Amino acid sequence: MDKFPLYYSKYRAKVLKFSRSKHATFGIPFLIFVVGGSFALKEFAKVRYEFTHVNPYELPAESRVGKVVKIDPQEEYKKMMSKIDIDNWENKRIPRPWEEDPKSSS
């Protein structure tokens, strides 16, 4: 007796024909490779970026410095602006590399 009943014979022929086609022998494995590779690369990249900044010998900032100084940007800006006079300035022109130096021509 045959392994398959009679109503499977028409499907069996189609499956055998498809399994011998180029789509089944080259296309499906290629797609599995591309899609599976993208998932694998995602996992490798996740591990890479997860452990990039980990240094087992580095101490936390509080234990290295002792006292952490917090800086207020507004206060630093006011300090810098009190040191700089932005109202009185003079524009000084420097000689370009292709121009003659005025000191050497005299």
C-alpha cells in the first residue's frame, strides 16, 4: 500500500515541485540568514554598548574628589561678564598670509 492516501497525492506533487525550485533552495535560506543575522547583530550591539563605559578599576566621583562642587551657570556668567568689558574694544587687523608684512617692507 502507498504511504500517503490518494487525496494527498496532488499536494505531494506540488510540494516536491516547490522543494526543487530555486525559491526553496536559495531564496528561503537567504531570507532566514538575513533576518536571523539582523537579530543576532542586535544582540551583539546591545552587549557592546552595555559594557562600553564600564571600568572595574574606576572609583565613583564622590569618593575620588571628596567634596562635589556644584556650579551655577548664571553665577559663572555674571563673574565672566564682570571681568570682560564688551563696550570698549578695538578691531585689529592682522596681515593675511598672501599679503606682505608691513614691517619687512620698510
